[in-house]
Amino acid sequence: MIDAAGLRVMRAIADEGSFTAAALSLGYSQPAISQMVRRLETRTGTTLVERVGRSVRLTEAGQVLARHAGPVLSALDAAEEEVAAIAGLRSGRVRLMAFPSASATLVPRALAKVKAEHPGVSITFSEAEPPESLAALRAGECDLAVAFAYEGTDLGRGEEDLDAFVTTPLLDDEVLLAVPRDHELAASGNVDMAALKDETWIAGCPRCRGHLLQLASEAGYVPDVAYETEDYVAVMGLIAEGLGIAVIPDLILRTVHHEEVAALPMTPASRRNIVAVTTPDLQRVPAVKATLDALVESAREASAKAGQRTTRGGTKSAKCKPVPTA
């Protein structure tokens, strides 16, 4: 096998005309150069250098290696520089996926942090609900996913083997009850899920709808779901017109507001756990690690702001709680 060191020696001999001069140019000893030539001749199975008195000259095979050494070594040097740039965060690529409410809150702040601190790192972003984002991560279509699971459920809904992933907790997001401002419950400090048996409901994404069904089942009834939409602007519009009520995570309520909708804490309390997911190998990639750190910081800042926010209905909302990382 011809290695880079052997190519460098052959090019130096061609340029300098002797083992001694080649050794000086490369910083090696003369015996080391001789040994490297003998090893290369053994590997190639032919003579590469002809000794003529105190000087040497390359055989036809040696000239072939010397001629190809230039472009090969230039390509290797370029590759080493690109890898060093990635390792040093002067460049790098991260493919990020996140569910919609995270893409409107946690993700923009994190991307801004990475851009400010590591302008050479390129991040591409697309939206996907879990478990679709986890399937993309497993398939190598993304490097980092922001996902969530409601308490008592798993990230992959049984569709993904989670042992291959590394999860970093970001925050615990309180789920609130959203009702019309003129609803009789709007002035309540806390609403028991069992008291909502006769209400008409509006459901969101499939995972959120499943969570509503679980909450109602635990309270002893099947909810009357009259409307379903993943567009939370539409959900808020339906609520404001008195067409139904909904359970909505606090993270969504930070970006989707309606003055005719009040948000209230529920009994029993319900949360969803928001995490960043990647693989053990990708976690060690500098650009991915920097993006992950930025997401953790973004979640910490979002949690601090949530503690000061009050709802339109005049009821203080529960906090999004940051989850300590190991």
C-alpha cells in the first residue's frame, strides 16, 4: 500500500536529487529516508530509485509516483484543512428537525446563538412531529431532533427503538385548558378535568389528540371532539367563537394569542417533556454539540420568561420548567 509519507519522500527525492537533501527538506534523517524507500519498493514490488555515485535518480516507476504525489498530497492537505475547520467550528453542517411549537420558540433563539458564536457553521431546518423526526434521525436524514412526549408516554410511541439515541432534556411544558373568555370557567383558578365531561372539544395534532383522549379517559369519559386541526391559530379562532375548548401546551400559547381566549391550569396537572435527540456519535461532532448547547440555553431562557407570563384571562399560567442536564 502506498501511503502519504512515501509519496512525500518520492517527491522530495525528485526535487532535491539525493537522499541527504530530501531528508533535510522533510526534517528526517538520511537513514530514515533510505528505509522508507526500501519499504515502498517492497510494497510496490519494483525498484523506485537508482543510485548513481553520490546522487540518485528515479526509475520510471519512481517518476510515476513522484508525478502523482503532487495532486494526491494537495487533496490530502485540503481534506485535513476541512476536517480541522469542522473540528474547530470554523465550518460544519447540522440538519435540525423540530415540531412546530418548538420551531417558533426554542429553535430560532438557538439558531441565532450558533450563528453569532460560530458564523461558519451552517444549519438547515425542517419541521416534523415525533416520531417522524426520530425516523429521519435513524435514517441519517437529520443530525438533531427536537421532540416531545406527554407524561406517561414514550418519544417514539413504540415505533422507534430509543436505545440508539441520546436524549438531552430541555424543559417540562405545562398543558393548559383554553376556553372562551366569556366561558363560565374562565374566571376559575384551576379546572378539574372531570368537570369538563359535557364540553365540546377541539383537538390538535395526532399526538395531542391522543393526550386529550387519555386525560378524559382517566377522568371517566370520552370527550366530544367536534373539530380537529393542527393549526393552533385556527384552534384559538374556534375557541374564541365559542365552538369548543382545548388543551394546549404553554409553549404554543406563547406564540399564538387571542384576546378572547383564557388559559387555565388543570387538575390533575399535565405536562409534556421536550427533549433534544441525536446519536452518540453525532453528539461528539462539534457543530452538533454547539447546536445542542444552544438549544439547552434557549430552553433555559424560555423557562425563565414563562415564570413571569400571565394569561389573557388574568390567571397566572404554570411555568415551563427547565430540566437539569446530567
